[in-house]
Amino acid sequence: MKFSNYLSSIENVSIYPIITMIIFLTVFVGVLFWIFTRDKEYISELEQIPLDNDTFKNNIENENESN
């Protein structure tokens, strides 16, 4: 039996794609809102995290020294 046959046996299955799209759009718009309302300096700091290995190493060393 094909997968589409299973779906056709579910009542009101056509509502699930609509609900999924609403959830996706809500999260997407929420993330866009969060990004555009943040301070530019904070976003620049986050952009540099993958490239700034020295800061990561220093943070690890500082955590080890404090323990």
C-alpha cells in the first residue's frame, strides 16, 4: 500500500499542511523580528564567534582555572 493511501484514510488530513505552514511562518517572522531588533554591536559580536578562536580558548582556560 502506498503512503498516499494511508494519508487519504485520515479524516481532515488537509489541515496539517496549513498548520505546519503557520508554525513555520510564525517562527520565521519571530526570528527576523529578533534579528532586526537587536543592537548591531551585539550581532557583530555573534558574527565573530566562529572566527575568534583566541577568545574561545581564553574562555576555556579561564573556566578551568576557576574550577
